[in-house]
Amino acid sequence: MRIIAAHIYGYGKLADRTFNFKEGLNLVLGKNESGKSTLMSFIKAMLYGHKKNEREKDGFIPEVKKYKPWNSDKYGGYLILETDEKKILRVERDFNGKTLSVYNEYGEDITNEFSFSKENEMLGQDLLGMDYECFTNSSFICQDKSLLYAEDKEHIAQKLMNINESGEEQISVGKAVKKLKEGITLLGNERTKGRKYNILSAQIREEEIKLTNMQNENKKCMEYLAEAEEIKKELEELEKEEKLCRKSETFKRVNENIEEYEGYNNEIEPLKKKLSDTDIDAYEKRRKEFDTVSGEYKEPEKAYEKFVKEEKRNNTKITAFSILAILIIITGAVLAITTDKLLLLSALAAIPFIVLLLITRKKNKETVNEKEKLDDIIKTKNELEQIETVLGNDKSFNDLIKGYTGLQEDILRKEDVSDYNALLEKADIYNPEGKEPSMDYEECLNRIQTKKVRLGVVKAQLDAYMNSDEQIASQKEHILLLEEQKKAVGEKQKALQCAIDGIEEASKQIREEIIPEMNKNMSEYLEKITAGKHDNLSTGSTMDLNTEHNKTIRSVYSFSDGTLRQMYLAFRLAAAKVFSSECVTPVFMDETLVYYDEERKKSTFDFLYELSRHNQILFFATDMENFLLEGKDIAVIQLSK
Amino acid sequence: MVLTFFHMADIHLDQPFSSLGLVEGFPAKRREEIFHEFMRVLETAREEQPAFLFIAGDLYEHGYTNIKRISKINEAFSKLKGNILLISGNHDPESKNSFYSHFPWSENVHVLGRNKPNVIFEKEKVCVYGIGYDTGGGQAKILETIRTDRKYKNVLLLHGDVDLSLSTYNAVSSDMLKDIGFDYVALGHNHRMYIKDNIFNPGSLCALSFKEEGAHGYFKGDLSTGEVEFVNSKSRKYIDLKMDYEKLADFESMYPDKRNIYRIKVTGTKSDNKPLAIPEGYDYVQLTDARTAKKEKKAQEITRGIKGRFTDIMTSKMENIPSEEIKIYEDALKLGLQALSDEDLDLE
């Protein structure tokens, strides 16, 4: 491919300018700041576009920004090109709208025929057969600041080494691989500390401990449930035992009470037998009658005694009167018989005594009646007193019976039964029928109490679990996410290793395919550039760049800066040839000979002129010595400020 | 006598959903949804009052369910008029310490298993056998000892596989079940709904993973008439799709239900490195970028520098590796190019 013309609508300081180029060597001359670099950048941007995603940092300005037109709204232009197949193309770009259009000589839009152009505007890739990296590393030889300082041999040598490894001067395979390996190390492994792998591992361990604790708590909860169930069963058993204890004790107590009850019966029965059958009503009637009768006698015994004495006295009187009367009568009779009958009359003297006797007898009869009446009263009184004694005894017995009965009633009340039979029935009800409690009541109650306390504790624990909102599954998910992250670290390391393998494989391919060709071309070009002083620029497995000089292999480091620069140019041109493969690539050079001595300039420029028969060369320079131009057909394009 | 029943299985309450971790909080949300769906079925049972509720194992996840959840379930059980028959599954196995063994279940709940292989409901003339799963393995051997009595309707609750001889989960044959003479076999374990003769497997009540795309729900029926119908649950569906990138724009019109859980494997050609745009408004959409990188011109046609060669090597490797490793190689390509450009490596 060659460039026929470049028209700039607006690009950096250049606006509305047309540059025509010929086949062969084109010399673009211009003072500093005249726009040489701008034109080079324009051509590069027309072919490959601006590098995407470049960010402004540390004083670096992305090209798309750097070349924004100063005096024009239009940002872009067009190139007229001739392809290797001799077809004329017009390539138009608008850097504002980021559009690329390719037209054929009939003005038809044929952009879609170029696959790289269609997708990522990499027209150069279609036309030159080189990707952007290759282009900038080979045929596009711009002013490299590092080359302005000739002492920086190391830098140039490094670029040559990079080419050896990667085919590209800016790329160091060793550095890239080292970086990737560092990435693997940085992510860490089981033997490292504090790295992402280790942090995640530690987090997983920590979270797994939490998970285990949560699951253990859940197990404990189930154990508490089991314990609660067990305690409830035990309590049921103990409560049965307690019932049996109570039954047994009640049975024992009821039996004791029955015995006591019956003991009172044994006391009551003889007492009942001792009770008289006195008719209290009859007694009370008699007593009432007696009290009425005896009311006038306060002390009947004394009255009786008085009557007895009176009777006695009366009887004495009667006896005395009788005796006296008899004695008078007898005396009268005796006198009458003995003395004078008339004296019988003297017996009449007995009459007063007889009268007295009769009076006394009558009086005594009354006394005797009174005495008899009193005797009856006294007898009745005594009888009543006897009855009262019996009644008094009965009362005592009854009181005792009542006492015993009261005790029996206490027993019935205590056992909460109505009568003796009910008490017997109760004994029957509480009969344990041979079942004996295995422990005493007190111990049973203690055990129940202990179990109930434990059940309370267990229930409290279960309540605590019941109120917990802990989500074990969420914890598990959290761990699984961390494990995913850890797996991602592993995968990242695998990816890094894959990248290393891929890069090494690519590097090997380059060494195997590109480098021999590079070596051949480099040697050929170097020989021409140095007018036969150096040749056989080559590389070996040690990655060292060497050259064969006077039949001996020498390291490029051992050469002067000037030679090193020639070697560098040889490699760039060789790279341009190798990378462009079948295509003919225009070569762009910016102040390439500025640090060369005259001899070197001449040999190099002669070589370039020879090269321009095959490749179009656009050589940008501030000026050019005449001796270099002599005898050469060169198109000179003058740039003015 | 009307002997209505509900039959469900494999509810898997409190199952972790690590595969749904893409949306923060979604796994927990999904867990609660499944619980609510289960409770909704119990509420339906409370209204319709079936005589029996059969749950054929894997009601909950043994390692993850807590007493609070079990209490709520039990409370709902206690409100049902019918009897609830439970068996253990391989996810909630019968063990020394389990909620099945020790939780104070409501009186109408009967946990069948090794200690209590069957229960007879004299009034209803129904005998229910239960063969679950315990930490020692399946309990299917008990089947050999079962002799059904024709004066009862005989029901078997089984957590296992029928006619899958290679299965280690209570594998039994349908012929054997037929010979024993069960009127209704309430199966659980397989998450896919199926019916074979009188063997009914409702599958999981709610879909639990992308492998479970079919119908999910429970059976309800009547033992006296033999009528059984399947009732779909109201839970979200899992939808696993493979879609061409070009058709991804039509996703919303093709799948308007935004509640469902989608996993879309996007196929086609990858023309740029832009991440796939997740359809908006959907509760859960997981996109897997399975697009293949656009094949670039071969090395023979264009000479490449190391980046181009490296890209070629990685791209051709991607064509010959299992799909799950493609991501690693894509990442390797990106990292390699970063390293070659001396950029910071994206190690996140």
C-alpha cells in the first residue's frame, strides 16, 4: 500500500491542508513545531484510529485530546491510498463523530468490505496486514525520546530483548510473566500469610466455627426437647409413685383411725350397759308431786321426830291416864266393896282421867296420822333421792359416752367420712392391694420437686431458643459465598497460570517463527546500514542480542551508541518487513538520523533510498544535508510554521 | 364415610439457597416464601377439613431448621381437624435427637417410623403405614413384614424411590407395593411429580432449584372413592433458558412474569467486552455469558505480535475446553493482555 495524498480538515495545529506523496522516498521537512509529528499522528490515526480508553494521567494527554483542532470545528480528514492490488481508495474519518468511511474510486462506500475497519475501525489491519501494536513497533518509527539520549543503551538493548521474546519492542515477556506470577503469589496459597486466599480461608474457618456453634445449639435444643420429654415421663412415674405413697399412707392412717374408733366403741359399750332404765318422766312427775306435797315440810325428818316424840308423849299420857283411871276405879270398887258402896261413887273420880285419856287418844291419833304422812313423805323423798343418784350415775356414763363419741366424730371428720361404714369404705378405697411404694412419700416429693425445677430450667432454655431469630441456612449461604470467592481466587490463579502458559507459548512461537526471519532481515539491513561493518545481528536462547563482528560474536552492549542506534533501526525495518508479511508497508521515520555521524547517515540514507524502491518511505526531518540527497530522486514536501 | 386427604412432600423448609446468592437477601426471601406457601396449604386444609394430611418426608432440613419454625408448624397442625401423618426423609432423618422424636407435637400429629410403623384409625377404618428414613439408612425392609388387613383402607407413606433399583433411598418396586395391597401410596423424595397406578409422588411443594422446572404442588383426594387431583402451588418458578444474544432484547415480552427465577445462558457471538445487561424489574435473573468470541483472522492471513498470537492461542484453547472453564480462559486472556501491556492486573 502507498499513500497518494493526505487532506486534513482539522487535526492539531493543521487545518485544511493537503499533502501529496509520491512512490519511493518522500522527505517531509519542517522546522520544529511546524507540524511534522502532527502529520505523522494524523496518518497513524487515519489508519488505526485513536487508541481507545486512554486516560489522562501524570501529564500524559491521550492523542484524541492532544490533537483536537486548534482552529477548526472539523476534526478529521481523508487519505487517498493505493492498495497493493492497485486500487484507489479514499479513507475518510471524523474524529468527533468517530466514524470511518472507505470509498472506492467510483465513490461507493465499501467500508463493510473491510472486516477490521467495520468492527473496530482498524483499517490499517486490513490494508497493512499488521495490527496496531505491530505497526507502531515496526514501520512507524517516530521520534523516541529515549533515543535522544544515546547513553541509554540499556533501554535500547531492553527493547531488542523484548523483540526477541515478544516480537514487539515495548513488550517484555519476562516482565509480563513475572507480573502474572506475582499475581499468583499475591493472591496467596496455603503456605502464605495475609493474602486474599489466607484471608478468605480464615474467614471461612471463622464462619464455619460460627455455623458449627449454631448447629450445636440447635442440637442442644433438640437435647433439651428430649430431656423435657424424659422429665415429663419421669414426673408421670413419680406422680404415680406419689399417689401410691399417699394411698398407702392414707390406708395406714385410716386403719389406725378405724382401730381407734373401735377402741372407743369398746369403752362405750360397758358404759351403755351400766345405764339404768329409769323413767325420767315418771321421776319428774313424782318429784313434782312430791315437791308439791312436801312443800309445807321444810324439814320432814325433824317434824317426824317431833311427831314421834309427841306420840310417845301421848302414849305415855294415855298410859298414865289409863293407869290412873283404872287405879281410881279399882280403888272405888275396892272401897265400895270394902267400905261403903257409896264409895263406889268415888270411882267417878276416874272420869276426868278417862276424858283426858280419850282426848289424848284422839290427839295422838292425829299425831300418828301426821307421823305416818310424814313417814310417807320421807320414804318418797328417799326413793326420789335414790332415783336421783341413779340418774346422776347415768349422766356420768352418758358424759363419758358422749366424750368417746366426740372422739369418734373427730376421726370421721378428719377422714372426711359420714360414719363408721364410710370409714371402712375409705379404707377399702385406699387399699394398695399389695402394691408397695418404692420410696417414702417425702423422698418422692423431693424427687418431684427436683424434676420440676430441672423442667423449669429446660423450659426456660427452650423458650430462649424459641425466641431466637438465628438463621442457620443464612450462615451456610454466607460460607458458601466465601467458598465461591475462595474458589474464584483459585480460578484467578488458574487464569494467571493459563495466561503465563499462553504468553510463553506465543513467545516460543515468535522465537521459532519470527525471530529467525527477523535475524535474517536484521542482519541484511544492518550490513547495508553499516556499509558492511556489522552483520549477523541475532539472538540466542539466552535472550541476549548479539552480533557477529569480525567472525566473533559480540553482545550489542559492547557497541557504541551510534552502532546501537543503527542496530535498532535495522530491527525496526526488519520488523516492518516481517510483520507486514505479504503487504507492502509504507515506512514512517521521524528524525531517524539525527544522532548519526556523517558516515553512518550516508550509509543509512543510501540504504533507505534503496529500500524505498520497494516501500514508500515518508521521512520526516528538520533538515537534510545535501550530500545525502545527491543523485537521488526524492520528493520534498516543505512544511511551514 | 368421606376420607378426604391432602398429600405433600419435600417442602425442605430452611434449605440454604447458595445458588441464589447473586441478589443479596434473596435466598432468605425464598426460604420464607416456601414456608408461607406451606402455611397457605395448611390454611386451605383448615378450611376444607380433610380427614388426613400426609407429609411424606423432607418436611424440613434437619441441620438448619430451628424450634421456632417447628413450633409455628405445630401450631398450624393443631388447628386442623384431621390427623396429620408424618414420616422422616433423608433431609430430616429419624435420629436420636430430632424434632420428630422429641418435639411435643399436637395430639392429631402422628410421626410414623421405626418405633411406630403404623397407626389405625378405627372410626375411619383407615390404617396408615410409614416408611421413612433414618440416620442408619432407609426403612424399606419393614415392607416385607407388612400384611394389610382388607377391613381397612391401607395407606403407605414412603420416602424413597419406586422402580429405581440403583437408588439407595428406600428403593422399592411398584409390584411389591401392589402385592402388599395398599390403597394409596403417598410417596416423597423425588422432586418431580408423577403418578403410577396408585403410587402418587407430588414432587417438591415449591421448586427448589433450576433442575425443578416442572409442576409443583400437592395431591388432594378421597380414599373412599379413589379420586385424586393435583393442586399447583403458587410459588415462583425456576426457569432455565438458553438464549441467543440477539434475542435477549425480546426476553421481557417472552417471559413477562417478573417473579420467576431466571437463569439465562446467553449464546451467540461476542463482538465486544461489554457486560450483559440484566433485564430490569425482575426479581432474579442470572445471566451466564456463553457467547463465543468472534473469530478473528487467522495468523496465516495476518502476522501478529505477541498480543495477537497470545489472543489466538487463548481463543483456540477456548474452543476445546469444557464450557465451565471458558470463563477461566477468558479471564486468562484479559490478564495476559494486561500483563503484556504492563497495566495493573485485575485480580478482583
